[in-house]
Amino acid sequence: MHLERESTGLERRLFIVLFVAIIVIISGFAYLYLDGSAPVERSFIGVISIDGPILTVEGTQAIVGAISRAIGNSSIKGVVIKINSPGGFAHLIEEIYLDVLALKERKPVTSSLVTALSGGYYIAAGTDYIIAAPSAMVGNIGVIGTAPSGLSPSERSVETGPYKITGFSRLMFPLNISNTLENFAGAVEEGRGDRLKVSGTRLRTGAIYMGSEAIGSGLVDEIGALQKAVEHVVTEAGVESYAIVDLLAEGETRDGVATLGGGALPWRELTIPYLNELYPPPAMYYLYLPAQAYQFGNESVVATETVTDGDLETKKGRVVVDLSHGNQVPSGAFHLLSAELSMRGVYTAYEGTWNSVEDSLASAACLIIAAPTETYSADEFQVIDDFVKQGRLLLFFYDPATEFNDNGDPLRPINSIANRYGLTFGQGYLYNLEEMYGLYRNIYVRSFDDTNFTKDVEALVLLTATYLHSTDSDAAWTSGDTFSSSSEQQGRYAPISVLAKGNGTTVAFGDITFMMEPYAYLEDNYQVIMNLVAEITEIRVPVIVEPEEPEEPRNVTEPDLPVGTVKIFDEVIDGEESEMIWSIISETEIRAERPDRTTIYTLDEEGRLVSWFSDDVEQVYDEPLPDLPYPLEEDEGWAYRVGYNLTFGNVTYRGQLESRGTVVGFEYVEAGDGTLYWCAKIVFMETDDLDRIDDILVVESSELLWLSQEAGTVKVEMDVDYYIGDFLVLEESRSLLLRSIVLGQP
């Protein structure tokens, strides 16, 4: 009985304790709810970092996945998007932008800008608030388009329509680009609203602003960095206690961030050819690229094909196209002109050496000089001037687009001959932000002088054209709201000049593209071609029987110089003469000895240059430099771009070499010992950028190389310019001439 009473009392006490605990818990919850508060939920501010160009689906999915997690997680009260990107492929940028808009509907979103150019800023425009570092690069609102090429149909693969493979009409492509620009600019105008302080026209120029400038333009709300962006989101979200979470790190595809730009090149080293490999044309990008990205690539560059013609038993003169000055003339530049002339008994000859140009002028009615990259000498001018004075026609064509001019001083070659006629081609290109064909730099010309070359012409469309400095020979003018990209001055510019010279005529055009299909069919562009045809066919020249050319091979095969070969060159640098001894030490080593230094070149088993060493300097290329494409044939071109490490003492610098070459003809060259060598004449243009940490050293060189099958290099002429930043600090002229060669024993 005692045990039973004791047990009953213990149970009673336990029951009372449990009851009291339950009452306390219930009372606590009741207090919370009666007090208007809910159980405390931990708050987070999410950060999404976009770093680098956005060029892959994998990288894009990593970003949109992070946005989706932010939308779906109620603990994330706001998001900061940190942007350090030049943009990327158009549809990938648009996908991210649209998801940012969806995120903004649910919680506050602020962007923190380090670099936000083109598509990078497109994404930022979708956020509520934009904060940028003072020196952040912001803006560059615009589109890059890689146009479709022409289609050469195959009988073995059949497409169902003319645009099935190309995707777009080349004539419509500029209009498609313009529509894409409107999508971008419209998104900025909608996102910034009344905060935007620049006009729609200014917005579409593609200008870049520093962060502090961008505030005045209304593209940025405040100066600051990531922490200020976080503070702004916290305020907008109304949270007091929070933690920061990296939303990309939480995702399963974090490694995808490293592949935003394809994982191959830093964004400042991207080029149009590299982008073409990722996404073959047609393609569109909201992307900022450095200027040099448009000039070089791994594509083959082929100049106009050589056209041979027999002796003409006619009083109509031929047309001679000069290709002897490294001219960057595309194969279709004068196809339509040549076609119309041929139907009227006038033939076009493309001459690759100056000797052949000079020989052809005797029976020519017209000489065309287009996009030269080498200057004309006084003797060459005299030959041309005598030609014009005989009542013949001289046509200048210049085009500022990089397809036609890729050297460091593109105007000097064309102006070296045009200046002698009182004509000067202007720097940069013309553009019009009010009246254009699809793109701002596709301009209309509607005002003309009364000349035979502008007869029946009411409107032209010129595509990336330049102008001629005003003279009394101006023959066509743009509207007064046209700008020059070089001077940035608005005015009335003259892209065509017609000048009477003795009995002959000189005509200069600031565009080449308008002569080519399909652009020749815009407005009255074709009428200009027909006016040229009419003038050329009216010119009569004496009938001349040309002597037969000696039969020589029209190519040079790869030299096969055995180990032990020694070549002695006479070298001249800025007038100072010296001797250079060049020798093959082994299958993989070449030595060049000069009075002040010895350089050792290392080759791989295929004979390609891997590195060189001289005194305390060593340069090692990321990959072997490509050899020339033997056998060398006329008009064959090539290009390459390669990075390297240059070590001086114990310090290593990073550099990049870009080179482009073209075989422009064949001719005999006399060596110092009197030996004649049949050589391929090659034009090289090279740009070498060396990052010296404190500054950038840029070395630009234009080179003529004469190379024979029997002796390799016979002669070199080179002009070299050294720049630090944008300042020219040194000019140098070099030449080499083979004096003698002793072949090693095979």
C-alpha cells in the first residue's frame, strides 16, 4: 500500500510538470501570434557573379540556374548581380536578361559593375538599381554581326531554298542588325526610364563611359562596389539580419562559370575569326571587342585572282588593276565592272608586279589603284602621270574597312599617289545617325555634281566609306548631318571626286564595297558602274603587239637547305651597314651572328619556329609559328596570331604576335655576288604587342621579302615603328641582301 501510494504520487507530480510545460509552450506561441510576429526565418542576400564573355550555353545555364534558385528560395530576400563582362552571344544575353526581369518582379535586384560593356550592360539594365566603380567601363550599347557568306551550291548536298544554308539575305542582314540594336536600346530605355539622361541617338552610338561619367548619362545610379550594392538590396528588402550566399557556388554546375567564354581565350584576346569558329555566320553578338580583334585571324586571305588575256586586236583599251603594291582587293571587287566591260570587248588584267603594270599601260584605257598597302615611288608616279596625260582614266578606290586595309598606317599608301593629284583621302569612316541603310555607317549620298561619272544618279548607298578632303573636284556630297569617325565633326562630306588632268581624268571613290554584289544593286549604285563602263569604252588606244613573256615557273617550292649551309647578308639599319652570318647548325637550330649579338633560333621537327634566344633575352611561343604554305603561288595569302612569353633576365613579360602575308608576284633578284634568283615576292604585315606591366610596347612592321627555291631568303626590306601606348617613339628602316651562300653537305 505504501509503494502504491508513492507510485501514484510520483505519477501525479510528473503529470503536473508535463502539463505546465505544455501550457508554457502554448502560451509562447500564443504570445507570438497575438503580438503579430511569426517564427523567425533566417534571411539571405544572394550574389551572382558574371565574369568574362558569355559565349557558351553551359556558362549561361549556370547563371540562369542561380537566378532560378533565387526566385524559388523564400529565404533569399534580394540579389546582387556582380558584372565583369564585355557581353556575349545575343540570344544568351537575352536569356539572362529576361530571367533577371522575372527575378526583379519577386525581390529587389541591384547590379554591381566592374566592367559592363554591350551585353554586360544589357543584363544590368534589367536590374532595379545600378552601382559602378568609378573607373568601371560601362555602355557600348550595340551589336556585332557576322554576315552570311555567299553560297556555292553542290550537286551532292541539296538545300530547299536560297537562304536555307546562309540563313539571311546579305542585303537584309544590316536591317536585321538594326532590329537587334533596337531590342537592346529599347531594353535600356525601359529599364532606366526617367533616369536616362542621353538621347536615343547618343545611346545607340556604342559609346563607352567611365563609371563616374555614366552617372551623368543616367546609365548608373551610384558610385560604389559590391558592399554598397549589398547594402542597397538590404534596405530595399527591409531586412535587419542577413547572411550573404554565393548562388553560383550553391549550384551543381559551378564549373560552368569557367566556360562562359569557351575556356580558350581571355576576352581581350577574342577575335572575329575565333567567334566565327564558335558560331559560324550569320551570328549576332552584344559584345565589346578591342579594335584589333577585327583585323586579324586565322583565316586565309586571298587577293583577286590573276586574269590572263591575249593580245587585243582592238582600239579599245584594257583595264589594268594594280596588285603590285600589296593591294587588299577582294576577289569580287570589280567582277561586275569587268563583266559589263567584257560584253563590250574590253578586258580586265590583274597585274601582280610593277613591271607587268608598267608594260600593260601602253595598251590600257584605265588603271585602277585600290586599297594599296605599299607606297608609290616618284618614278612610279611619273609612269602613271604620263599614262593619264595620254587621255586615259585613273581610278582610285579606298575603303576604311579592315578587310581592305589592315596595316598600321592605311592611308599613307593610297595618299602617296593621290596627293600628287591634289586629292587626299580622309581618316576614319563616315556615319549618319539619322538616315542610314540598316547600320549607322551605311550612309546615303543624294547630292551630286554634273559629271559623266554621276550621270543619272540620284542616290547611292556607301558602306563604311571615307571622304576626300574638300577641293574643287568634289563630285558627290553626303547630307549635313553626317559625321566623320576620326574628327567626330558633323558636316557635308565628299566621298567622290572627279579631276581633269591634261587630256585624262582621275576619279576617286571613298568606298569599294558599293561596287560588289549584292550591294551594287542598292539605290543607283549600279548606275555608277555603268557610267564607268561608258567612259572606259569610249577611250581609244593604239594597237600594240606585246612580246611573249619568257616561260618561268609561277610558283616557288620550299627551299631544301642542308645542315651546314652558311649565308652571308649585307644588312643596313637606318643607313648603318653591317654583316650578318646566317647558318644552319642542326635540323632544329639556326644561328644568326651580327656584330653586336648572336641569336639562336630553335625549330621543331617540322621546321617551325618554337623559340629564340639572344644574350639575356628569350622568347618562347605558345605554339610553333606556321611555315609558309608551299608551294608559294601568286595571290595566295595567310595569317596567324600567337601569344608568347618574353623573358629578360629574371622577368617574364606576356606578348602577342599577329602576322599576315600575301604573295604578290614573282621576279628576278640579283644577289650581292651577281647571281640571279627567281623569287616569290611576299608582303608581310606584323603587329607585336608586349605587355611590360607599366606600359604596352607595340611594334608594327611592314616587310617585303623575296624568297627563292635555291637559296631561301634573298632580300628583305622592312619599315618598323615602335609605339608606347599611342605614342610613336622610334622609326626604323632595315634591309638585307644576300651576298653569298655555301651549301652544307646533305
